[in-house]
Amino acid sequence: MENKKEMRTWLNDFNLTHPFVIAGPCSAETEEQVLKIAHELKDSDVSVFRAGIWKPRTRPGGFEGVGEIGLKWLKKAKEETGLLMGTEVANAAHVKLALEYDIDVLWVGARTTVNPFAMQELADALQGTKKIVLVKNPVNPDLSLWLGGVERLYNAGIEKLGVIHRGFSTYEKTKYRNIPEWQIAIELQNRFPDLPLLIDPSHITGDRDMILEVTQEALDLNYDGMIIETHYDPDNAWSDAAQQVTPTALKQIFVDLKVRKVNDASDEFTQKMAKLRANIDVLDANLLELLGKRMKVADEIGQVKKDANVAVLQNKRWNEILGKMILEGEKKGLTEEFVLKMFKAIHQESIGHQDKVLNA
């Protein structure tokens, strides 16, 4: 996929002085619920009202959406409020109905993005559409799979494209419902800077109290906007109750968010940044030097283990190191999450070095 600047044109057409916002309930539940929330959001920074019509559930038996009747409610909400309407689609039948009801924004969910066959089916169904189509990241941390879904849509002649970062599933227990893995979204930005990027803090956090924090972090990374689940009575929502905010809380988030400048051309800023970045470059070089020395010691340990016919992996020792480094990291202002990731990577590299020695 070429880096086509027209992909950003649809976002510029809104002429916004603030980040692009999609908001509304996780699920359309009743006509009254849809209209009430839409009216509460119409005089705010929200450009698109969202509501799930079809809800993919991990296990059968849960609420899977109201179906086509919900599209009628969205159409009525659009007529009454003037807001654009958006919903998730997962197959060609969903696309056909969404287009029939003139839904303005369609997005592909994480469970669908992971399946190239499903993405091609959607691309074929949406071929040549002038609607805005957004692609959520797949459930697994795979940038190529994410971009592959976008490419299929682009090749189908869909130019109003964008992506939604909703975090990635992990077996590890963290404070997030879906771990952000910010570096993946940053790499996407680096490769396709003209592809609009939105944050989905609702699914990343799974906790309404963390919405502001994660959204701010995304804006600090130059994201273009957000999609936030909003319900007038979130505790009694039919799905994902814990991660939805009230319209009042959403408007307060808009007030509290700080939108940063992309850059500052002043001499003072440029000089300060040049000096600090030079310091970072030196420290990065030192880090690599230290890691190189550490791996040489790992090679020596591998030789000792080989001579004694001892296995590479020593869980007791590894757990001792990990516990100690987490405590030391906290003293230096490093999060447990970062220390775990860093030392797991170091440990894996060390195991690789030792394994080569043992099997040389």
C-alpha cells in the first residue's frame, strides 16, 4: 500500500479545532436509549455517534446485539441530531444493511481484522464506497496483519480509511483489559503518517476511570482522535458496563485533555531538544555497550553449564533476578510493566546465547 495523502483528506474535511471524536454506547439497546444518548452528545465535540448493532461475543449465550432494528434507531438519531452515525460490521450482510440505512462510518472489529478471508469479504462488499471505513488492530500484536486489512480495503477502491488502536490481548495480568503495545501503533504512524489513527481507550482499559489517562497518552503521541463508549446509565448497560462513561463525564474529559502542538520551531526549543537528544544518544550507546558485555558473560555461563552438562533454563535464578529488578526499577521510577518486558527480552537473548554455546 502506497502512502497516499488522500487517506487523511476525509479527516481534514471536518475542519475541526479539536481531536476527532466518535462516542456512544457499546450496544444499541432500545430506541429510547439511542436517542437519549445521541441528544446528550449532539452539542459537544462528538462528530460521530456510535452504537454496536451486532456484538461478537467470545462465548455463545451472551447479548449479541439487537440487529437490523438498531439501524432504524441510528437513522432516526441522525435525523434528530445531525450527528453522523457509525457501527461495527463483521461480514457482507452487515455491510449491506449498514449501507442501506446510510451509516456514515463503518469499522472492522479486532476479531474480524485477524482473519484475512473475512477482511477480503468486507473489502468486496464495500468496494468503491465513499463511506469512512476504520480498521481496529487485530487481537494479537501483529502490525502486518493490521496493515494487511487496510491494504485489502484500499485495493478495493476505498479511500476514506483510518485505523483504531484498541489494544492487544495477552495472557499476562496487567492493569489494562487489552495491553496497548504503543510501539506497534508508533511503527504504524512512522510507516503511514497520513493514515488517520484513533485511540479506543474503552477497550484498552476496560475501566472508565482510566479513560482520560490513556486518551491523553495517545494525544501526546499525535493520535488524531478517539472512540469512547458512552452511556447515560453505564452500570446497567447490556454490555461492557465497566468501561463506559456518562455523557457528562465524556464532556469533562474533553475539558481535561491537553492537545499538544506537533512541533515548535523556536530557536530555544530546538536548542534544548538538540542537547537532550544528544544525551539520549550517548545513553543509548552506553546501554548497548552494557548489554553486549552482559551477553559475553552469558556466553561464559553457557560454557560452564556445557562443561557440567547442566540445562540452560534455571527458573529459581530467573525468578530471583526478576523480583530484584522490579524492586530496583521502582526506586528509579520505572514501572513494573516496563521492567518485566525489558528483562524478559534480555533473558530470552541470554538463553539464546547460552543455547548456542551448549549446542556448538
